Amino acid sequence: MVVGNNKRIWIPQLLKIRTGTGRLRGLRFVHTHLGKEPLSREDMTDLVLIGLDLMGCIEVDHEGVPGPISYGHFLPGDRTGKGYVVQRVQDMGRLKVDFIQLIQSLEDELSRKWLGRSFKTRERALLVGATTGAKWAEEESLNELEALAVSNEVEVAGKVVQRIKGIDTRFMMGRGRLGELVLHCLQTGADLLIFNQELTPAQVKSLTDFTEMRIIDRSQLILDIFSRRAVTREGKIQVELAQLNYLLPRLATKNTAMSRLTGGIGGRGPGETKLEINRRRVYERIAKLNRDLAGIGRQRQGRRRLRKRRELPVISIVGYTNAGKSTLLNALTGSHVHTGNRLFETLDPSSRRLRFPREREAIITDTVGFIRDLPRSLMEAFAATLEEFNDSDLLLHVVDASGKRMEQEINTVEDILRKLDLTEIPLLLVLNKCDRLKTLEARMLQKRTGGVTLSAIHPPTLKPLVSRIEKIIWRHSSSP
Ligand SMILES: Nc1nc2c(ncn2[C@@H]2O[C@H](COP(=O)(O)OP(=O)(O)OP(=O)(O)O)[C@@H](O)[C@H]2O)c(=O)[nH]1
Ligand SMILES: [Mg+2]
């Protein structure tokens, strides 16, 4: 029993336990409206966010005589997109609904939906972009988030752009908007919300408490992909470091948000139990990982010295993720580095010998790709790997010339190269995937950018690149 005033009722924090997937909470909320108005939007938001079985309201007149009654509930199979229905009966006496039966059938339907999906091991996520800017720009950006999710074997249940007036420091967006998102998840069977914007620890906490959904942001998704892909000891250490550094500020808010992080995405790597350990243990672990990394770094230094002594020129392949860097390395050197149409296929660097005519040789290295807004903790953890670029005599900047986001991707990579202080090293733009362009288009692009067009999946197209590389590296020495 809750008492409010003539304007509204504050529903106290209910026990934060959902009875289980596919079940409602077992609570109906019946209240009175004094202004003779039926269920409001606000009421329905409460229904969704609290996860009530049913929201009912009785319209009461000045004398306190009850009039019409309206009730609303979820509608799992609703195709209109609203996700709920509201019914209104003129007077209470004529209300002939068996509510127990109604709710039973709703639960049956809900659990059928959940049962259908519990055989699948993949997570289903709703992607959310909250922006104060242009809608189309956010939609573009959500496409990349989708590619990230798919690369991490997450099923995408839908993408939603929410235009907001300003960033709400607690919830990112208004309560009503949040309610819509939760509803969308219930309808599509999504159990995870992925935000395209970086969330503060406080935001994750309040959003999780409020929606009772698992919530992660883009950075966390990227960290998770990295932890799936890491193979070598160094790669694994780097990723764990990045994850711990990301988690550190979030450990202060030990709560549901944290325990919700432990399953699936975000729970990989440092491991479930480690998330619960206190900050001191995390600091200790970080220190140990840094020591291990330094040890590996010394070996790396040794390798670098050796390479220098042999005086072979070093070519480094850089570029946006999925541009075709590894495919190019394979095509140039006849090797078999893993390639694949997903983001961050490559994490660990591989170096190969590249032979030119006239007995000339160079070392060519392929490494981790870049992405817009790479989480800072990852940049820091991969600093040693990225530092190796400093030894390069030439950077090959591989671009997916067939992609819609080519210009932005080039800018992103150039930004990162500037941050890494690599602008002094000669750079050659490699316009890849030109098999997907018309010949004229490719020629114009080549002219405009001064790059080399090719298609890494068709090795014969690589000849111009090889001779450009030769010219740049051995420009000073005359041919033997
Ligand atoms: N059509 C076409 N596809 C290509 C070309 N080069 C690479 N690809 C494809 O693009 C996808 C990505 O290639 P990768 O070589 O793995 O790309 P990467 O830059 O190493 O990507 P990450 O390691 O994930 O950063 C693969 O499916 C390749 O087969 C090309 O010239 N034309
Ligand atoms: Mg690769």
C-alpha cells in the first residue's frame, strides 16, 4: 500500500529480483487518478521499468465515487511496436476479466520466447546511440558498433538512436526514453544494452539499477573482442591490463552493476571472481602484469637490436581494422596469417621477409588495427607493440577504398599516427579492395590521394605497390 498526493505516487524501491527470465514480478499496481484521466504514459513507463504484471487505475470523482477503470500490461507478440496495451472499462461493475488467467497466459508467452532463445548460446543485444548531434551521423556510427558486436558473436536485436537535449549525468537520457528501450528489449528478447557512448561508472550503476538489464558500452565491447582474440602471452597480458585499468574506477561502485558484468561480455579475461576482489588486489595484479610485460619487452628489445644489426629495412602495415592489412601481408610474402571479415581479427604482430628483385630484402610487419575512439586503456596497454612502429623505414597505410566511411577511417588512422609521433616516417597510402570499385573511380581516387590502388586478394595487382616501396626505401642507393 502506497500513499501519494493529488499529483503523483512515488513507488518505493522494490526488491531487485526478477523472478526469472520469462516471468513477471508477480505484482499488480492498482491506483486511483483524481483528475478523471486514464492511464498515462508515465504509468506505462513504470509498468515497464518496474516489470509489473499489470498497471491499473481507477478514475475517482470529487466525491470519491469510482468511475471508469483502465488497465495496461505487456503484449509480448505485439506487432504495432508499442509492446503494451491499455484497456478501459466504463464502470468497475462491468469489469469481467480473469486477471490470474490473463497474467498466466502472458507469462506463458514470455517464457516461450525466452525458451526459444535459451538454446542459443549467443547474447542478444539492443544497440543504443544517444546523441545531441545529427541523427544520421549516429546511425552511421551505430553501424560500426553493430560490426563490433557481430565480430564478438553478439546477435543484434535492434539499433536505436535517441536524440537527447543534453547528456543526463545519471541516465544518459530521460526516464520515458529508457522505458522505451527496456520495452524494446522485452519485445525482441534482448538481454543486453550496448551504448555507443562511453558511460561513467555512475551511469552504468544507475542505468543497471533502473533497467535491471545488463549494460555495457562500446569500450567494453572492444575490450571483450580483444580478450577473445589474444593468443600470445604478451597479447593476453596487454588485454588483461587494459581490462583491469578500465575496471578500476568501476570497482568503487560494487553493486548489481558489477555482478551483472560478470556473465558474458565484460566478464571474460579478468574472470568473474576477480571482479569482486578489492582494489588493492587489482593494483597488485596490475603491478605484476606490468613487470611481466617489461620482461617480454626486454626480449623484444633484443629482437629489435638483432633486426637492426642485420640492417634490413622495416616496413610496417598500419590501418583501420578490417582494411585488409593481413591479406596484404599474405599476398606480398606468400604467408598465411589469419584474415577474416570481422573487426580486430589480428591482435598479435607478425613479421615476414619481403623479397624484392635484385636480392633486396625487407622485413614487413602486420599488427593490430585501429578504430575510432580506441579505449585509452587499450592504447596504453598496447604501447609497446605500437612503439615498434618507430623502427619503421616505411609505413603502409592500408585503406578499405570500397567502404562508405573511407575518409573518416583515414582521418582516424592519421590522428592516431600523429598521437604516436610517427609523422616523420615516410608513409604510403594503399587503397585496397579496388576490385569493388569501377576502374575510373579507382583511378580518380589514386590521383586525388596520391596512393596506390590494388586489391590484396588479387596478387597480380600488387606490382605497382612493390615498385613504389622499392623506390622509397632504396631511393638513395643506386641499383647494383
Ligand atoms: N573484396 C576484397 N576483399 C578484401 C580485399 N582485401 C581483403 N579483403 C577482405 O577483407 C576482410 C578483412 O581482411 P583482413 O586482411 O583480415 O583485414 P585486416 O586489416 O588485417 O583486419 P584486422 O586484423 O581485423 O584489423 C577479409 O574478409 C578479406 O578477405 C580486397 O582487395 N578485396
Ligand atoms: Mg589483420
